[in-house]
Amino acid sequence: MGCTENDMRIGSVSHSLLMLIAGGTASLILAAGTARAAPRAQTDLVEFEKMTWVEVKSALAAGKTTALIYTGGVEERGPQNANGGHNLIAHATVEAIARELGNAIFLPVLPYTPNDAEPIPGTIGITNELLAAILERITEQAFLNGFRNVILMGDHAGGQPEVYEEVANKLNARYGALRVFYCDQVYRPANDAFDQYLAQHGYPPGLHGYLFDTSEMMYLDKDNTWVRRDLVSSAVGDPVVDGKVQIGPQSPYNGIQGDARRSTAELGKRAFDMKVDYAVRQIRSLLPTK
């Protein structure tokens, strides 16, 4: 559909506001509101969608000017794990990162990432083009809210690193003082480090729905609603050798690539802590210093 005159006017206003912020006048937006709206201290709030506008305004004024945009995903993860596992993990991870950083607020987790539905039901994905458009739009909206730095990262491989890097580079070229960074350490490097730990301690390798995924979900699944624990003891799929899944005529084709039978919440905590630690260290190295 074509743009209406009103749409064009709104887009022009949004772009003008962003350029004002990039030029150093973000204080005008942060100062909006009456004196009676002055909030009480809420230093522990880091979840944008559970905060009021007054609390966001106060947090921004207190220096929480970094927005974290974390993507999850919906896909089959074996008979033992719920399809939305990436979203459960993403929400817990980005909250822990925000709290550790101390100067960040996380936006609502994006529940869909690039993927394709499979013969096994459970996977719903979007395209790279849709992800890029969504990330770009959300980032610009974050700037309009008063954030000065945006961190992009995700729990699912789809779109990484290409889409995230492209969006960051595109917006950094558009807005000078406002910065967008892609945090890749939370995904592949942290996952690889944990896989190395598993190998060193005699655990079987895997690629999907295996010990890593299942253990992390067991650790985070405080209400016992995301992992079918009675099925973990039989959660074995196609073997993985030298990083490649071996699919043969006897394949169970159950969504597991590897072996999840030795999954534990303790291993899940180790995996989770690794991801948070990797992300926090990288983000601190990326953010501008005053």
C-alpha cells in the first residue's frame, strides 16, 4: 500500500526527533512531563514492559541509557522440551545481563527469528528481511524513548551474525552519537565454550535439543512447565560426530541431534552463567566510556 500524507508526516517527525537526539538534545525529551510526575527511586527495575513511563524516565535520567534487544525463537526442541525454549532462555539471560551491567534496561524479547517450519510441528519462523526490519524499527523507537545505546543479541542462530551486524552498521551510519552494537559473544562463543566443557568432562556432543539446551531449560524452568522431565531419560536422537549429525535409516527423527539423557539443572546453571558472563564483558568493552 502507498504512504498517506499523514504517514509521511509522522515519519518525518520521527526522523527529526532522532536527529535532535543524535545532536545532543536528548535532555529535552527526558525533561518532558510535569514536576508532579517525579517518581520514587526504582533502581532495581530493568524490564521495560513492566515499568511505567515515569519509571523509565527516571531510569534514563539516572544513567540507564542502554537498551538491550534480545531475540528468542520458536522451534521444536525434542519431545522433552517446549517449543518456546529460546524465549524462556532469552528472557532470563537478558534480564541477568541488564542487572549485571547496571546501566541497561531490556526491551520485550522478540519471540520469532529466522527459521522454517518442519515436518515435525513446533517451528514458526520469520525471514531475514523481516528480522532486519523489526530490529531497525525497534532500535529507532528505543532512541526516541531516550536511549543512547542499543545492544542487539539473540538466543537462536537464525539471522546471526549477518542480520544483526547489518542493522547495527546501517543505523550507526545514520545516527552519529547514538550507537548500535551487536553482541555475538552471548551466543556462539559462549555455546562453544560450554561444549568444550562438556567434551572435557566426558559428556556426549550434540547440536540441537541435546544436553546443553535441555540442561539450561531445566535450570530456568522453576515451575516445571517447560521441560517434560519424565522424558529426559529417553531423550536421545541422531548421533553427532565431529560437529555433524549422522542421520541413518534408523533415525528417530525426534528433533534431537545428540543425547540429552544426562541433562541436569546444575549443568544448565553453568551454561547460563557462561552466557551472561561472556555478554557482560563484551558489552562493557563496546559501550563508550565518558
